[in-house]
Amino acid sequence: MSTTTIRLPDALKNRVAAAAKRAGTTAHGFILEAIAEKAELAERRTEFDTVAEQRYARIVETGETIPWEKMRSYLEDRIAGRTARRPAPRKLAKPR
């Protein structure tokens, strides 16, 4: 494990200490958890953006998509535990 020094404004340091106390942990533990949560959030955002870009590229490449109304109905059925047939993609209309 390595050591990193951070400088906190007094007001933030006091807030961290109070929050840590309420959480039943140390300020150090609280800060570590906060940094880990922030890193995970950034990683999940990057993964989300990557998947979105890949899906958009596939739409552009194939010209196929599923209308939201059909996808929403499918997802609602799945969430409710009903058997649902996955909607078939359709070709997008070409711009005029």
C-alpha cells in the first residue's frame, strides 16, 4: 500500500470527520470509501459510454433499430415476469 497526501480545506475536513463519526468509521476509512465509490462511478460511466458508442455504431452500420414503444412493452413484460418475444429490429427510414 502506498501513501498519498491530500490537503483538505478545514470546512471539508470537519464535514468528513462528522460524517465518518455518524457512519461509525474513521475519517481515513470514510475518505477511502469515498474515493473508491468515485473511481467506480467513473469506471461505470466509461463503460456505459463505450457500450452506447458501440450500439450507435451498430445502428449506423446496419440501419436497424427497434422502436421505443415496442422495446418498452417488451421490457415491461420481462420485468413483470411475463414471457415476452424480443421485438424484431426494423430498418430506419432514410432521410429525404
